[in-house]
Amino acid sequence: MKGKLFAYLQITRPANVVTAVADVWAGFAIAGGWSYLISTWKDGSGFWINLLWLSISTIGLYGGGVAFNDIADAELDAVERPERPIPSGRAKKSTAIIVASLLLFFGVLAAFQVNHLAGILAIVISLCALTYDYWGKHQNIFGPINMGLCRAGNLLLGVAVAPEVLEKVGPIGILPLIYVAAITMVSRGEVHGKNRRALFAGLGMYAVIVIGIFLLAKIQGPNYWHVIPFLALLSYMIFPPLIRAIQTESPQLIGKSVKAAVISLIIVNASLGAAFESWEIGLVVLALLPLSLILAKAFAVT
């Protein structure tokens, strides 16, 4: 029984789910939510509850989305990754469909507990995830964009706690879109390697993210230097593994590069928290990193 539960938990990618929570927490920071909570510590219970609902929502949306990815890939995984839960028989495909559907449903339901805008965003995220799982990932150009849209929506889900702010900063979703599109491009070499052009494109897109967050921090005010340590950590995490992968085009090293980049989504979000609020809020988001790293040792990230 315990083994079966582990198998179904495995298809939700728990380490990745933590990075999705970081998306929402960063979006919450962009909306000024953390500052509001600190300034109204005793009277801000409603905002605490909203943050909890949004965190629960993204857990359901991400877990359900990646579970459907395994469901859609069951036949291909039987050839390329037979150890995965569904092709190995440790998880039934029919049961996995029920689990994934319930996760998406409760993800949307939780978002509607905050406001209608958050609920609509959750529906859009679900549709983007399902589109990617069953069609988008097979498209050379739209596939990475499709996956990036899922993460962009996830960041904006956190901003949706303050709808009036979302109207002003909506374009910031381009940052996670570019970053995750880069990861998706790079990941296509995990099985067979030989995708140097995509690896170099990913390298350039990562650089755009680092520079973009720094410029955003400068726009926010004189304390822009708060973001520098976070961007230094991000660079340390993503660039060396990718450079090694470019040098060898080895599927194993590409896989390690992808894993590092996925986990580093937490650092991207911590950087945004530092850019829009303070280095302390950046550290709050970064506190999710150890949990994700621990879970990454027990569960597959890619």
C-alpha cells in the first residue's frame, strides 16, 4: 500500500511542486502582499488565508498538470523510461487520471476562494498545462512557449491577490515564460543528447533573465543591490551545469542541467521577491529551496 501511494506521489513531482509554491509567493511579493502582512500582523488574517489558498491552489494545479504529463507519456515512457510509475505498473493509468483530475479541480476551487480573477487564472493555467501535456510539447516552437505560459500564469496567480496590481504588472509574466521556455528547450536533449543549438539558446535566455531581474530591481528603487546576492546564487546554480552540457552534449549532463534549472526556479522567485519588496522577503521565498532539494533526492525532477 505504501509503495502504491509513493508511486502516485511520484507522478506529481513533489520537488517541482515546491517551486510552484515559490512562484505564488513571489507573485504575492510583487503585489505587495508580504509588506501588507508585516504591517498588519494582527489584523491581516484575511491576507494570510489568501496566501494559504493560493499556495494550495498551485500545489493542485502543478501536481495535476505534471501527473497528466505522465499519463499522456505512458506509452513513450514504456520505451524510454520504463522505470516510471505508470509503465512499470506501480501506478494504474486509470487511477492516475482520477488523481490528476482531482488535483486540478481542487486547485481551481482553492483559487476561487481568493477571488474570481484568481479562479479564472487557475482555469487558464489548467488548460495551458493540459494543452502542453497532450499537444504543445510535441511542437518545436510553441512547446517551450506553452510551458512558459503555465509558469507565467502561476506567478500571476500570486499577484491576483490584489487584482488592481495585476492590471499594472501583468507583463512581468514574460520572465518566467522565458526562463521555463529555456528549460523546456534544453530538456529535449535529456534522452538522446545532440541539441547544442537549443543549449546555446537556453544559455542566452538564462542570461536575459538574470539581466532582466537586475534591471527590474533598479527600477524599483535605490535598494536594487539587495537582489545581487540572489542573482549570483542563481547564476552559480544554472550556468556551470549548462556549460558542461554544451561541451559534451551528454544526455546525463543535460539532465543535471535541467534539474538544476528547475530547482533554481525558487531562486528566480526569491530574486523577484527581493527586487519588489526586500532582501528579507527574498529569503522567505528562498527558504523553500532546502525543502525542494531534499524532495529532489527522493523524487524525479524531470
